[in-house]
Amino acid sequence: MARATRKTPGCVLFLLDCSSSMYGEKSENLAKCVNETIQEFISVCTNGAETLDRFHIGAIRYGNETGNAIEIDNPSDFLQPVSALEQMLLPEDPSEIRQWVKARAGGGTPMKEAFEIAYGILEKWTGEHPDSPRPTVINVTDGQANDLVGTQAEAEKLRSMKTADGEVFVFNIHISENKSTSVVLPTEAAMQKMDLGRESEFANGLFKMSSELTNEMVTLAETVFPGKDQPKPGAKGFAFNAQLTWLPKLFQIGTMAG
Amino acid sequence: MLAITSLQVPKDNSANLPDGGASNHCEDACSPPPDRPIRYTELPADGIRLAVSDGVSNTSFSGIWAALLVRAYVTGGIEEQLSTYRLEWWDRVTTGWPNLAGTPLKKARTGAAATMLGLSLTPTVGESLAAWRADACGDSCLVLVRKGQAILKFPLEQASQFNRMPPSIRTGEFKKDAANPATENEPAPLVGCTTGSVEPGDIFLLMTDALAKWFYTEQEEGGQPWAELGALTGPGEFEQWATENRTAGKIENDDVTLVLAEFVKEAPHERVL
């Protein structure tokens, strides 16, 4: 696995479902977890008085307004080096978590468009950073994509892009407030055994769009999700009906790829 | 004669600089410092203290803390006056970087950490040349070589024991408006201690983790790493040696520090320092 350095920075791109069904606790929790993850990246990259640009981070929201989820002067600058994120919204109290990403909800679920935008961003980025660690894309949604087949095709295109370190890592997280049957980091065999009823088609679609976890990610997943349903080698970066409280753990695993 | 030589090579940061340039930022500290070789014909009556310390790199300003821990050990104050050194660390950070804000300030407030190894040599009356005592916290290691054998490795004993989360001595957290760092959950600074007698020809090697791990691995594979290190004649050769071994993947790209204390009839060779 390549190491993220200032010369070969890592890249994490969030795709955030901001459709109307995300209204309330889901969108608020999602924004909170993304902001905490951004803060953690900045902190990890900070040594002494300096924040070293070892990572570039971005977030695309999709819903009635699809585009950059981070409010900056030039919205087409999707990926920001961590030092630039550090300079944004500087709070007086440094312990305060900044709201780079705000909770939003409205409209449908144009997931395909988000993957299209992600492709454009990463096509440029991988061209500029051919020796960087493989970029990571974390897609979080709570419902059916408007166009599942089209989304799958876009995700496939995205995953085919690569740096010298490997293909783009795609992690799909489906969240739910219900205590429905959940699937976390399953293998192909585990997925086949699941009965998700009428949600099966969508779940399987998202599963196919997801990348296989590395050994290091499986090891971490075994620690953060202890118990009999522990992830196994061959597991994919995919969760269905994940509880909101699992998001930080899933982000921790997902962001390990780079 | 006791010949003491300190050698240090900072990690190669060129990959971390966009322009590919070099940086000499080092988070290791040692006493004596690298540019001051010491030769004693006899140990001073009150003995001498040597130390190496390795600032934990995922904490901020850890090089300053490592330097303070070394000073605390060699002046005999590491147990009793640690709280003073903790405050000095924070004072140095806030004085040196008065405009610290945002995440750098938040991270600095969580404090710094460093591993440490100290060796105390005191003269004795009788057959042995001196008595020694080593104190440690973490994976900075001591090796005692006697008659061509590494007879003691402390506190770690095998290469497999090195990991990413060694115990460390922490400054504690500096919460906003608090007069003192929060240290209630901090363990005792030095967690291991061992003692012995010095014999003629003894060689003590104090090493920070990257070098110690290399040393242990070489020895476990049947090598005599002390001979390889002892043959290096100065900082230039040591730097070249570290670079070659990093390139060969034998030693991790980390700060590397060695304090070599040799009880010999004469200095084995004059190191150009």
C-alpha cells in the first residue's frame, strides 16, 4: 500500500445523499460524521504548527441540489488539501468541530450524477497524482438511486481508474433508522445468503458497486465490529441498513484504503 | 577509559516535501548530544548519566518533549520534577509559537509523548569498574555487549516486540485555562529498571527504536551488529550507513539515534566528530 505524503497525497471523496428522505437525524448525523472525519484527517496531518498536505478531501452532495457539499468560493474545486480545510471556518475555540459540510435534505436521489461528477474529479486527480495511494470514494445513502443501472455503470467506470497503487476504492454505505436486517462488510457468499426482501435488488446493486477490502481493513474491521458476524477475507466495502452509530467505524475502515 | 559517542540521523523527509528537498527535523534527543564526544580516563565520582529519547511522531512538538526528558534524566529529576518539565514543555510551545490556533493548537493541547531510555554509570569500590542501572519506558533500547556477545537487551528482548504503540511518557493534556496539565491518568514515567556491574571491554549501546529493531533483527539472524556500528568512524559514515540500510529496506525511515559507551583500554579509533 502506498503511503500518503505531501509528494504523493491520499484522496478521500464523500458522496452524500441529501434527498428528502434524509431529513432530520440521518442528515444531521451524516454531516457530523463527515465533519469529524475531516477534522481527524487534519489532526493526523498536523505536526507542530504545520498541517501537512498529505490528503486531499472533498464531498459531493446529491439531492435537489447536486454539487459541492463544502461551501467554498469556487465550487468546482471539489478536492481540498487538508491545510486549506484547516484555514476554513476557523473557530475561536479549537475544540469546536467545524461544519465544512452542513446537513441538507430535499429532492430525489440522483446518485448516478454524483458518481459522474466523482469520475470527472478523480480522472483529473489521478492524472496529476499517478504515484499516490488509491483514492477512496465513500458513498452514503438511505434509499433507492433514481437510476440504479446507470449508477452501477458510473461506479464501474470510477472503479476502473487507478494510480500506481491500485484502483479507486469504492465504499457504499446504506443507512437506516429502522432495526431492519443489516449487512456489514459481507463477502459474496454472505450476501447470497441474505434475504433483504424487496430491497434485495438495490442492496445487490450497491454491493456489486463496492470494492473488496484490503487485509489491513479486514483486520481493523474485526476489531471495530467484534462478534460472530466479523468481516472475513473477501469482504467488500459495503453496508446495508447500517445504524447511524456505525458510521464513524465504517468511515474509519473506509478511509484506510489510502 | 570510557569513550562515549553519540550519532544521530534524522528521518528522510524528502518524500514529505512537495519540492523533494531535505529536512533535518528530528524528534529524537540524546545525551551527550551528537556533536560532543566524551572521553573519561576515570568515571567522575558522582557518575554519569546517558539517555536517548524518541518523540512520538503522531503527537505535536514531541522533539521538544524528548529533549526535556533527556535533560530531566541526566540531571536526576525525571521522577521528582516531571511536573516542572511538563510545564516547561507547554511554556516552550506557547512562547515559541504564540499564534498557534485551530487544529495545531487543539493538537498541542492534547500534549506530547516520547519513549526514553536512561543509563546511569557510577564508580564502585572493588573488582568491578562501575555499577550500571538502566531505566526505560517504551521501545528505546539498551544492549550490553560483553566478550563478543550481546548479554543483555532491555527493555525489549526481541525484534518481534517492536510495534506502533509503545508505552511512552506523556506531558498530559493542557486544557484551556488550566494552570497545570491533566496527568491523573498518566502512568509512572519509567516502567522498567535493570542493574548490573561493568567489566573491562563492556560496550553499552543506547538506541532509539528504528536502530534497535534493526540491531535485534540482525543479531537474531546470527549477525554481530555491534561490530558493524562500532566500525563506523563518524557522523558522515553513520549517515551513509543509515541511508543505505533505509534504501535496502533493512531499517525504517525514522529518526535514528545511537549513544555508544565503550569501556576500553584505549579508544578503538578516533571518531571524526
